[in-house]
Amino acid sequence: MLALAVALAVPAVSGAQTPNVARIGLLSLDGTFGDTSPLLAAFRQGLAALGYAEGRDVALLRPDASSGRALFPGNALVSLGVDVIVAASTPGAQIARDATRTIPIVFVGVSDPVGSGLLSSLDPPRGNNVAGLTDVDVRSGARGLELLKRAAPNVTRVALLANPAAPLASRYIAETEATAQSLGLTLHRRNVRRPDELQDAFSAILRDYDQALVVLPDPLFNGQRAELVAFAARHRLPAVYGYRAFAPAGGLMTYGTDLADVYRRAAGVVDRILKGAAPGDLAIEAPTKFILVVNLGTAERLRLTIPPSLRLQADQLIP
């Protein structure tokens, strides 16, 4: 499966490059650095904004998807003699870390670099070859709840869908519970560790007459996006989700990290390394930009009137 994932994500590249051109290796297992990926486009925009031109100043190299090299994408990049590796998500960063302890690695979109073993701490010792940007802010669930309350002010009982096994889950949950208390809301946590536990969570939501739903950002829930949106629609539950993709699928609201901004900023980390900074001397960066999307069609079906202030705050309104 790994070979297939890499083969689909990246095309073959040539090892021959112009001298003095910085060689940036791109490693992803999920299509993040595929040719049509908006996140790859964002990374390229970040490089261009810093004055880098592909072919003149930098070359973007990706593992050869042919033959057995796709099985070992980290080793393939090392063999190409890259100057820095940009690795997408936790699995990509771990593969890069296993392949080299000397070539600088810039991870992007890693939720918990310490818990995943990439770093010993967020203030790693000098000499470490890993730097990068996380993709989470544990306050995002709490902020989503605040926004949901503004959209549905009559709600008093809210279900919180959480995967307690996920990185930083306890911090997400604690922040959201504290916000619920400050808003005078009753919050019922519904733990889901596997897809087959989702129906039990739905049953509990209906049994306890929860009136709204907060879905924390987690790949598990993103994979069950259609089922979650359908459940909320069927039972007329206003809901806010942690991933932007839920809104076009019919979710009422989404609030979460602007991943394109994270990938644009990754170019700045690469720039500092290419100019001589050691990865171990660079601070691990957190998200700074978040996106609010409101589906007005879903709001109308739920008979909710989205306040003008919330409409103005939204980065995108879906008719």
C-alpha cells in the first residue's frame, strides 16, 4: 500500500540538476505534493514570494514512483543529494527522519511532533536536524463552539465528538469543556476511537437530547464526513466541524487551520535553512491563520438566521 500511495502522489524526477540550484526534496504519502495539489501550489507561492524561481534558484525533487524506489521515499531523496527535505504530515516526517539524521528536514502539518517521536521536546537540543510547522491549535474546538453558539443561540445541550486516542485530544477536550462552561452550555463528550463506534455515539446524542454538535479535527471523522453530515441534517442538529471539507458536503460551519497558509510559511523555514540556519535553532511554528466557512443553505434548512457579524467574519459563505 505504501508503494501505491507514493506512486499516486508523486511523479518520477530526474537526478540531473543545474549546479548551485538548491535541491528541495518533497515527501508525502497522501498526495499532498501531487502535481495538482493546492498545498504544493501554496508552497510554491511561498518560495516565489521570497524570490526563489524554480530552475534558477531551486529544484523541487520528488521520489521516483517507478520500480522499488517508491517503497523507500526517504532513502530515494537522500540518494538524490537534496539540501533539505520538506515532509508532509506525521508519517512523511517519520519516514524522512528514519532516512537521515544529517539532511535538514522541515515537517509540515504534524499535529504532535513530540508525541510522534520526531522531537524530544518543542525546544530540542542543538544539532537536531528537524524543524517545521504544526497544523493544530488546541483552542480551535473551543472557538468553533463559540461560533456555533452565535449561529444557534437557543442551544443549551451540545455533543462533543472526540477521538481520545488522537494527538493532543485531552487538550482539545479540556479547552472545549472550559468554553462550554463559560457559555453556560451542557457539553456531553462522545468518544469515538474507530468508525464502528460512531453509531453508538449517534445513539447517545439522541438519547440525551443533544441539540447541537461539535466535531473536533481528526482524520477519523474526516473519513466519516458524509455520515456525520447526514446524521446532523437528518436530526436537524446545528454542527461545527474542524475540517473545511465538511462545509461543501453540507455541514453548517467549519472552523480550523488554514493549511494553505501553513504550507506557504513552510517556504520561509526552508529559506532560513538554505541561508545557513540550523534546524535545531529554529522554533517550531504553530498555525496563525484560521478559516471560518458557513453554509447558508444548510442554515436555511435548519431555520437558523446567521447574524450579520458572523457573515462578515466568515472567510467563505456557501449559498
